[in-house]
Amino acid sequence: MKTMTYVDIHSASEAFLGNRLSRLVDLIVEQGDGLLRQGGISFPARASSAVLLIEEYENLSTADIARLLGQPHQLVTQRIDLLIDLGLVERRSDQQDGRRKILALTAKGAREAIVLHACLNRAEQVFAELYDEIGVNLSKITQRAILALADNSLQDRFGANWSDNTQAILQGRRTTQRNKSPCVT
């Protein structure tokens, strides 16, 4: 993965926070997938939370997991289908409601969940070391940012007049100076 991109050196690089966070997540997931494979876990890191929920709670459906994780139903369905294809999870009819399908770990899934717990325990230690190294607890800061933006959105922070100002901005800037492509030698 490339560690520096165009947005990192752009004059408005601080406005590209979403891009940077997305790249960080991708890097963590990529490296996490490797660690899980190394530990004998067959499912991808992005399915870990679904495995944990199925292990920890009885009678969960795919819709329940989507709601609990705050993720789209279609995305969770894809992950559950993968876990089923890997032989880690099975769907069963709900005893109370035959239309509802509940999820359960298979014996193989339960074994991999045990390894996942060990991996997560070590990951907590490793992330604590990383936070010490970089001087900030990313987990806590990220949660604070989520709560702050939920309380006061970017739109609110930009102000009510923002959309009115865009026409004035466009009127004042008729041409854009273009640089030579950084890809041309």
C-alpha cells in the first residue's frame, strides 16, 4: 500500500481526512487479514464482528447483526454467506417463527472463534503500543470525532450560508492554474 498520495501533499490536505482514515482502515484490515490467516482463521477481518455476535448471542438473524453493527443488510448478508460457504456458520429455522432464520457457529466456526479471541487480545496490546508510539489513542479519538460530528454535523459546521457562497466563489475564480502532470517525466 502506498503510504503517501497526492491528497497528502495537496494544499488542502487537512480536508481529506476521510481519505486518510479510509486508507488507514484498509491498511489495518489488510494486515489483520494476514494475521488471521497466519493464526489459522479462514474468514476475513471484516467478518470478525459478525462471528463474535453469533458466538456471544443466541437467536440472531442477519438483520439483527446488521442492526447491531449499524451496517447495511446487504453487506452483512454477503459476509454471512461467506461464513456459511467457509463452513463456519449455519442458518437454522427459528423455533418461534419459521420464517425467520437464525445463525449459529458450526464446530469449525467455534474453534476459529477461540483463536479470534486470542488474536483480539493480542491486538489490543499491539494497538496500545502503537498509540504510545504515535502519542494518541486512535480508538478514543475516533469515537470522540464520531460523537462530535453526530452532535454537530459538517453541514452545521460549514454554516447555513455555505451553498449561497458557492456562486460568489465561482464568480471570483474564473480560471484555474493547472500544473504539469506529476506522472509525466
